[in-house]
Amino acid sequence: MLFSAVLAILKVIYRKQELLYYGQKEVTFADIAKYTNFSKTTISRYFNSPDSLTLENQEKIAKALDDLGYQENKLAKVLANGKSEFIGIIIPNLYLHYYSEMLNQLLSSYSDYHYKFLVFVSSDKKELEQQYLDELMAYKIEGLIILSHTFSSEELASYHIPIVAIEREAEHICSVDTDNYMGAVQATNLLIRNQCDVLIHVNVPVPEHVPAYNRIRGFEDTCKEHHIPYELMLQDLGYTYETTYVAIRQVFQKIDSTYSGKKKGVFLSNDTYANIFLNLLFQKYGKLPEDYQIVGFDNSPIANEAILPITTIGQQIDKIAKTAMELLILQMDEMKKRRPTPLEHPIHKQITPVLIRRETTDS
């Protein structure tokens, strides 16, 4: 009995000394194998194919890793299997609140999927964006989420990696978009119901193959259907907050002078534009005049945080980001198989928008 007790104490002392030793050096697969009495092959299977081990053995190895203070060498893992666990994101800008909130939602998916992100802001410059793509490919990204419009989907597909586009042309790659046409119809019908004399849509000149063009089409079709006077104000609205402010101020001055005395329903193509327009009204009138109704698009945080909460078409940004990640991971998981089967055709998903009534419209 005494011998057994002494032996148990010696084992505890030895284990503590062993842990102290491992704490002073980088723990290797050989160390883990020695500590657990498993082979190095078994330890390797734990990291690369854990389902091939029994649950009991997985738990033993996991406890050993914790005991030894093992820290996985991510760089070595990348070199070994060519999988970086990185996803690239290319986004046009961050001054439009839609893009900043979309990026926030995408980055927050780390807790669910544990992929890391390399983010570039393109500013619609093709030469610069080519450098970004080259850099991302050099980092062996496993997938790409792209919101910029610089490269065609055909060019992007030539990289032969999983890609998901958000709100851009995507004939040759997978995509997630809002039903922009429905959103525009919702906004326009609300302004008609509120008995506006004239409706104005403020936007940039959007190519017809880009999903956001349907905001213009939905607005115009609805105005024509109801025989409502309308104007499309499609022009360059800037690429920074400062240049956008100047452009929206010019738009505001034109609307305010041209349609004086009429009840104006102004549908702006995003909440950033709508917020600037609302601020200009307050600067001139100190309030939202009764002859103005304003609707934005996106439901980015600025719409609810504006001087008056702005009525908007909610794009359900969180749902778009979640759907984009699910669609990208579907493709990346397939690429990890021994014999991957690429998609026969790109998958395109559309998210239904939601009209959110706030204080810049009568109802």
C-alpha cells in the first residue's frame, strides 16, 4: 500500500516536471505522441481527420494539448496542406454606410466559421484592384467575397476559386442580391399613397446589368403605372463623403427651386444620400418641411440614427452577409474534398427587402 502511494506521488512529480519542460519549448507532434502513448500518425490524424479517431481518443489528445499548452503553428499548417483559412473581401468604399455595415456583418461571422479575412477597399481603380487580387492569390485565399464592380464576373471566374458577389454583375460567379425592383416599388408606392405631387429618384447612372439598376426601373415603372409626374436625377454623386455632400447639395438646390410649392416625394438610392439630403433640409428650414417626403434604401445604421429616423427599404444586410458566407463555404468545403465537383452553374440568391416606415414620411 505504501509502495503504491509513493509510486503515485512520483508519477505526479514526474508529470509536473514534464509539463514544465514542455512549457519551455515548442510542443511538437512527437511530444504529444510521447505524452499520450499514441503514434505520431494518430496525432496527425487528430489534426487532419479527427473523425477517423474514436471520440475517446479525440478527448485524450485534446486534454494532452491543453496540458502541454500546445499552440498550433498556423503557418506550418498552411505550408503542409495549402489551406490558408483566409477569405478575401474587396469592397468599393467605406463611406457609404451600406458597405461599412456589410463588412461589419461579414467579419462578425468569424465566431461561426473561424475563417480570417483580408480586406481591400478598391475605390473603383482597376490597376489597384488587380494588385489586390494578386496579393490575395499570393496569400492562398480559400475564397473571395466581392462587392466592387471593377472586374467582370467572367474575369473573376478565371481565378478558379470559390467566389460570391454581393450586389454586382455576377453572370459567371455565385451571388447574393436584394430584390431591388421590389424595394423600389415599395418606396414609390408609399410616396404615392402619401399624395406627393411629384416623385424624384436620386441615383448614379447604373448600368442595366448591375442589380441596383432595378431600383431605377422599379421607380419608373411604378410612376408610369400610376400616372404620377416624376424625374430621374441620375448623375455622378462623388466617391468620398466630401464630394458626395457637394453633389447632393446641388441636387437638393435643384429640387427645392424647381418644385417649390409642390409636395415632393424624394426616393434616394441609399441611406447615406438620404441622410445628407435630410441634413440639408434642416440647415435651410430647421425642420423637415411638410412638402417633403424622404425614403432611403439599405436600412444601414445611419437611417435610424439620423436627425430624424429615415424611412427606408431594408436590405436585411445581416441576412445577405450570412447567405453569402454560407454560399462561399459550400463551395470551399467542396474544394477540400479529394475529388471536388465544381458547380455546374453559379448559384444566385435573392433576399426580399422590407419597407421600414420612420419619421420622414407620413406613414
